[in-house]
Amino acid sequence: MPFRLQQIDPDSKFCQHLQLPFLERCYPRELVGEVLSQCQAWEKRERKLSQLVMVYYVMALSLFRQYNVTDVFAHLCRGLEWLWPDSHLALPTGGALTARRASLGSIVMRRLFRQCCRPLATERTKGAFAFGLRLMAIDSTLDEVPDSPTNALHFGRLTSGKSQSPYPQVRCMYLAEVGTHAIVDALFARCKASEQSMAWALLRSLHEGMLLLADRNFPSINWLTAVEHQGAHLLCRLKAGIFTQRSCTLADGSYLVNLRPKGKNQPPLTVRIIEYRLEPSVARELADLPTSRTSDRANPSKVHRLVTTLLDPQQAPALDLICLYHERWEIELAIKEMKIHQRLSPQPLRSKTPEFIYQELYGLVMAHYAIRAWMHEAALQGDLDPDRLSFTHALQTLDTAFYEFSVATKEELPRQQERLLADLRNPKKLLSPRRLRFCPRVVKGVSSAFYRQQDKYHSVCFKNTTFRDIILI
């Protein structure tokens, strides 16, 4: 069956023919239109650009980080531009794109993210469930933003003085589905915002039948109680010296602790503590590894502690929970996918104002979710664990799909989508099964020999004067 190109009426508007099925499958045009109507964000006049197209353009800003803002739009339009009847078509300028982004705002992106980004895993998804519970993980990271006065004032820097951060930073808190790496909730704030305070807001997305994995910075009596009130269960690392008053020792060596939340009429909470050590020979080998700080060296006698609300050792044995906790690192890999592979860090974000930063961050997370949704569907069709599919290969494959989808007719789209899913699970591009690793905390990059830019290092600009004019011999 021959491949058919879409036919374009010479009197058509460009923005109405710009099709992006790769993104529209997760964020349908009808739903985007409803959100624009709810936020009263529609444009007054539709020309080459419309607010509907701008929503997808904001997502694409993080997919093609190697291009500037005008080239990103040209990259999206390269297929349609080739088919367009007018060979002298002029694409929107950078000023037009910025003006449309300003009128769009960040509320539309945030509301669309909250409505569309939901857990993807089904019962067929490998590695997404344990003990009949959906695995979720929570963590935060810092992202650098351009060093504009408004960004510096709004987001701030983590450090000041001689060691101040080179760029202002934004604190990003994420809740991810472990099995698929899909970010289902996010919160953004100034860099010095408390992780613990932000974690309270993300409890809104926890439901019955979920098991939340978290690091040791998050557990507190009231937070544990709040997680249980959401109907979810918890498994997280625990600091030494807290929750030590055991009330009952269980058959597998773990023990129960009764906690009393702060506040009136709060019933006591019972949690289960698991303590374990590494096998001495392995711990000694880890202790010999070079690390950046002495405190990071493994102590053969160090006790590792976990806290969980799964109280039945028959349902959740201690050894299984200890091995399961390693799944928490999947959210670290999801953050790495966004920052390193998708956004090409260590480059800062693009936007010069806080409103644009929030808009860009939601577009970043939504684009990552769309990629992971395609990867999850491809893994299901191939009966594979989603961890086996390469994220970087998916980025390259989907880049080609933007062009192919834009030139094909609507009747061709199902066949194009099946071909895309087959390419995503290409056997030659599959990753090896995940292995258990022990990694000390070290700094991979060395410090620069150059001075860090400070206020005293200003560039000089002379109007109507060349460099030759200011030379004295």
C-alpha cells in the first residue's frame, strides 16, 4: 500500500494543519481546547500561531534543546513547510513566539498536566507492582535558570558570598511511577524551599493501592500519618536514633513501634522498623573505594534502617522489602532522563522570567511523560520491562516521527504509530537487565581552573566604537 501525503487547500491556515500526533495522543486537542476555555486563554485573532499550537510548542522546547526558540518551531514545521502550497511561507519570529507564550501563561500548562498525567502501569507492566501495590517514588532536585534580575530575585541562590551559585536555581519536587518513570505530579518553588514542606503537597496524588518509596529526609510522624490517611503505604529509609522504642519483635527480625502524632484527637500510628547490615566482606570492599567525604565510607558494622507501614511479615517479608527499596533509585533515573538526556544539562533553562520558567518546567515534565507513555506501550506490545527500552533511542526515534506524522494523511497515522512502536522496542537497541549496584557518592567532574564570574568581572561595550579605535601604542 503506497504512502499517501496530506493534501492542503491553498486558502488554509498554517496553524490548523500543523499536526503533532506524538504529543496529541497524550494531550488531545479537544482537551487542550477545553483547558484554554476554562482559563480564558484563547487568542483574539488566529494567524500563523494559535494558543492551541503554543501548548505543544512549549512541550517541544525541551525536546529540541539544541535549537533556539525560533528554530524549534521551524523544526516542528519542517514537514508541513515542505508540503505547503506557498513556497515563500514566512514562519513566526522570535518576538511573535514570545508574545504568544506570555499570553498563554503557566496556568494552562499546570492544569493540563494535572488532568492528563496519571499512572500508566497496568497489570501486564513488568516491575510496576509489589505485594499487589503500585510502586511510587518521591524526590526533589535543583535546576538552574538564566541569571536574569527577575529570576535571581524570585528563585534565589542556594549559596552566597564567594561560593555563591553561578545561576539562580529552582527547586523541583516530583512524584513518579517507578515501573514506567512517568512523572504524575510535580511542584516548583524557590531553591531554598523545604523538601519536607513540598512533599506534603504531593500527597494529593497518593491513593489506595500505592506503595510510596522515599529517602530518609522525608519521614516524620505526622507525614507518615498523612500518607496512611491517603490509603497508601510507605517504605523509606530511616535515620539512626529515631523510632527506636520497639513494642513487639516479629518473626523475621523486624519490630513494631507505636508513634503518637502531634495534634489533638490523632490516633496512634504503628510502623514497622527493619534493621540490617551488609555482609562484612562486601562492606569492607566498599569501604576501600575512594570517596569525596570520609562520612561516605562504608562501615562494615553500620546498621541500615527502613520504616514501613506494611506490618504483616507474611505479606511483606523483611528481606523482600530490603531488596525492594533499591527501586527508589528509579526516580533518580527519571530525573536524569529529563536533565541530562532531554534537556542537555548542564545548560540552564531557556526562560528569563519566573512565569516563563514555570511554563517551561511544566512543558518539560509533560514532554517526558509523553515519551514514557509511548515507551510503555511499546514495552507492553513486546512483553518487555519498560526499563529495557532506551530513553535516548526513544528521543531520536520520536524526532524522526515528528516529520513523518506531519506529512502523512490521517488514514496513514495508525500504520505510522505501529511502525514507531516497533522502532522503540528494536531488539538491537534494548538495554541489559538492570543490575544491583553499589555506588559511593563522589564528584565526577573536577573544578575549573578559571575564576567564577562575579560582579567585578563586567564585560565592556562601547557604542559606535571599534576595538581598533581604543588601542594606544
